[in-house]
Amino acid sequence: ALTAAAAYDAAHAHADPQVRKDNAAFYEFMVPLVKGYSTEMSLEVTNLGVQVHGGMGYIEETGAAQYYRDAKILTIYEGTTAIQANDLVGRKTARDGGHTALAIAKQIAETEAQLGASDSVAAHAMARRLEAARIAFEQVVVFIAGQAKTNPNAAFAGSVPYLMLAGNLVAGWQMARAMLAAIDKIAAGEDADFMTAKIATARFYAEHILSRVPGLRDSIVDGADSVTALALEAF
């Protein structure tokens, strides 16, 4: 969200017209992720909050259940997840032939190169996962751009998985940037304990969240036909 906000500021205030244009496109692509992906993840987090309390999480005294109930409305009053996902497919990806999405992928690849140049084992682990996720994202973007006009049902059938895939990737990209900053801070002798925790958190994200992305790619690209396979009479 902060990255999107920074792009919004640059889109309106930067002196260079091309920079304003590029940041406006980036911001527009990010809007459904901030609204849709972030709110869906709030459900996952608050669900875990109930779960880790066990039976106590289900009753009112702990307060965990209240967070879960409150989070549910987020995926509805931000326009509903499906609406945000359809916006991501239609206006934010297909309309420009995937140009903005692939430009973001190029920025992510630059971060991968920075990770690969590091001496950190954690950075190399992050680079591998980020690369795999970015390639999966690119494949989905090409699929959507190619199907949007000739077979729109296929392009939109995986809209919510695409939203989650793109959100997981962009969040992982920001985690990777944070990891690189933490590595530099440790080298400068700054707050080693906190920075080490940042690196560990980023690696956890890479290995447990970014690793979901290739599977989402498969469901979007290979599973579109099954979404619309049932005839109306089957319901």
C-alpha cells in the first residue's frame, strides 16, 4: 500500500512527464491489489488468530473472533474481491496488452539480480522463489492478454486466482527489497537483531507464500475451461 501511495504521489507531483505517466500506470495496476489482495489476506491472518487460540479463540472473551468477523466486511465494502479481480484482468492487464504488468515484472527481475549479487544465503533463496513467481506471473499476463478478446471467459475465469497470484508476487517483491535493505544495515552495524529478524521473515515469506504462485498459475492457465464446463441445467 505504501509503495502504491508513493507511486500516486510521483504520478501527480514529479517534474518529469514520463515518470508521472509510468507511476500513474503502476498505481492503477496496484489499486485492485491493495483493495482485493490485502483484504483477502486480512481474512487469512485473522482466521489464524482464532485458530492459534484454540477453543478460546472461538469465544468472545479473547477478542480474536471479533477481528475475524470485522475483517470479513473488508472483502465486501471495498467493491468485493471478484470486482477487484475483474478490474485487474480487464482494465489493468488486458486493456494495454499486459504492458504495465510486464513492466512491473521487469522491475522485479532487477531486484532478483540484486539478490543474486548478495553473499547472503537467504537472499539467494529469496531470488529463486521470486524468479519462479515472476515467471509464472508473466505467463499468466501473456495468457490473459492473448485470451481477452478471442475467449474472454477463459481470461476472466481465473480472475481471483490472478489477483492472489499478483498480490503474492508484489508483496514478495517488497519483502525482497526489505531483505536487501536489512542486509545493508547489518553490514553497516545497525540494529543487527531487528535486521536479522527482517531477513528471516522475508525468507519465510519466500518459502511459504511465494511458493504458492506457480500453483495459481496452473489453475489460471490450465484450469479455465473447467470453470465454465457445467451447463446451466446442471445447477
